[in-house]
Amino acid sequence: MNRIRQKRLLLLLAVVSLLGCNKTTYIGVDILPGTDDVGAIYTDTFTLFTNTILEDSVLASSTSNNAAGAIYDPVFGKSYASLFTQFLLSTNDVNLGDPDTLYIDSVVLTMAYGGYYGYKDVPQTFNVYRLTEDMDPKPEGGYYSNKSFSVDPNVLGRKEFFVPNFTDSVTVLNLRLPPHMRIRLSDRFGQELLEQSGGFNFSNDTAFKDYFKGICVTPDTASTPYSASVIYFNLTSLYSGLHLYWHTPTRDSLTYDFPIGSAEIRSEYFKHNHAGTTMGQHLSTSVSDNDSLVFVQGLGGVKTRITIPAIDSLKDVVINKAEIVLTQKIDPSKTDSIFKTPPQIVCVTADSSGKDITIPDNLQFFPNPGGVKISKVTLGRESYAQYRFSVATQLQQIVSGITEDRGLFLIIYKRSESADRIMAGGNNRTDNLKMKLDLVYTPIRK
């Protein structure tokens, strides 16, 4: 009897031990096979064609931050950004009093900071113009970065030789406010706004936007011929908007605000000039070009195109792991210390019209889709920054005939609101900077 109980106890312990070993191991993802029993094959010798191409334009009316400013990057050239925005009424049926008794003190445009890119301490000049072209209704697909709106050529406001202060608070009417940019606009414009008091143009947002279509904030490149910065603004912040200050014969220190709501249309216009630069020398139109350097730039600048001409040679395989490896080329002029490389890059493909679309790997939690900057990778005795992009599912669908191969493209994450850029190694080289495809696949045995 005791012997039977002992056997049952040993059996129970064995079952518990087996049930406790429930950690999943992913073969072929992080572990390269060491025997022929698994049957998986590792290679990093697939030929890639890598080149740099111009962005067409990017969606610019659905961003969290809006950019304005001008920079000159010795590697990438000149970049220019201007922004457009509407405003709304704080309330309907605005009546500030009899227009004949209202006297302007000032009207001020404020824009909360969202960051910067470039030389933050170099002054530059901004002009503000009044829009003469309706932004509303917005097209179904939104506005793109090559769309500029018509403006009144008379300057509505000007901020000369401005250096942003991103840390110190701003005191207005004895209130301490977070750091933001302030541009005083024309008193004539302010008085014109007061004259709308109690009238149709102040009855509701639709009437107001028809009367006052919005503004354009743009860098004055003639007054700022050197490299400055692109400044990011959070226009939907509580500290962004138009602020009207006025008095009457009997009252002073009166204010009214025209905020920028999340529903208001905001858009941007980007322009780049790559002539005579390192990047400009590597621009390509041919899919079969294989360059030694590739470039990626935000704000509708450039992107990297990758094609894998022999990928269709893989037949009857399961792709266990596939990663594009991009390694940064350090600029000897050390411009990377000012024009920093992006914290994240995204790998996409194209649809039948050539429009960028995501790849299925970007929608998966495992394996990680990649694209986040690895700040320090040691290769030999040198240190580099590196990016790795999972493309296993995309390539599996191509070799299985599910998806047409239209190439891969590297773009800046949030490229509509980021001026980040990077110069990196292409496939046509033999050193540590060579772009490559790390591939693990298993032939299907029939």
C-alpha cells in the first residue's frame, strides 16, 4: 500500500513539473538553428538595390504640431516651412459693445512651443499674412505639403530677429504663462476686429471664418540668410490663438480671445533645395541604382527606396525572420550634433498608385516592427547608430504570391511634423555601414 502511494506521489510531482515549464520559445526569431534537424537557413548576402528619391508631398493638415522656420544643412541643403491656420470665436453672437466706443490697444498672435530642429540660438525673422483663400471645406484626402494658400501681400505682423526661449515663462497681465511665441499684429487689423462687435461676422464660427479666413506664418528668408531652425508649434494649445486687447472711454484692460480648436483647419507648406549638397548628388530616379549612401528627411524631403531583386527566387519557404539593417554614416563635419538623427524611422511599401502604405509587420506586436534608433552599436572598434526593421511578413506575402512586390521605403516617423534627417550606408559598399537584409527561412519539405 505504501509503495502504491509512493508511485502515485512521484507521478503527481512529474505532472506538476511539466505543467510548470510553460515559457514559450520562438525558434528562428532570436535563435539561429545550430543543426540540420531544424532545417532553417540564415543569410545576409541577398543583394539590395538602395537609393534616395524625392518625396512627392506629405499630408500636412492632420498633424499634432505645425512647423515654421528655415534651416540650411550642409549635407541636405535648405529647408523652409510655413504654416496656415483658422481661428474660431470663443462664443457665438460676440458683442463687445458699441463699435464707436471701442479703441484698440493691441492684437497679439500667440503660439505654444512644441520643440525645434536646428540652431535654436540663431535669430530669424517671421512674417504674418492674412489669408485671402478659404481653407474650408478641406478636401476629403486633406491638404498636402505642396499646397500654399493665397494671402494679402501686406504684412499683418512681423517678429524680427527672434530667438525662441523654450524654458522661461511669459508674464501677461500679471499672469505667468508657459513659454510661447508672441507676435503683435497690426493695430488697424485689431480695430477692424472691434468694428465687427454685435454684427453678422461675429454671429457664429462659419460667418467669422468667411470674414477672417486665417493667417500664414512664414520665415523671412531675405532677412535670415543663414541657418536658423524649424520651430514646432502646438496650435491647439490653450496658449495659442489671437488675443484682442482694448479699452473704452470708461473701462480699460479689456480682452477677448480667438482660440484655435482641434476642429479648425491647420496646414503647412514645405520646400527643399538640395542643389550642390552631398544628398543632392545621390538623388536617383532609377529603381536599379545601388548607392553607397542613402538619405531620409522629414517635412516632405527625401526617402530611401529598397528593392530586393532576387526575393522571388525563394520558393516554398517559411520566412522565420527578416530584418533590414540600416547603419548611420557619421558626418565628419559633425553636423549631426546640430541636425540630429531621428529617434524613429518607419519602413513602408507602396500601393498601385505609388502612395506610401504600411506593411503588415508594422501592425504586429511580435516580433517588434523595429525602426527605433539603437544609439550605440559597436562594429569592429567603431561605434555607430543603427536601425532594424522587421519585414518578415511582407516578404512572406511576396514570395507566397499574396502581395505584389513594389519595394520598401524608409521614411521619418511623423514626417509631416518632423524635420529630422539621416545619412546612412547603402548596399553598395563593403564596410560596416553596408545596408543588409538579415534573413532566416525554412524550406518546406514536400
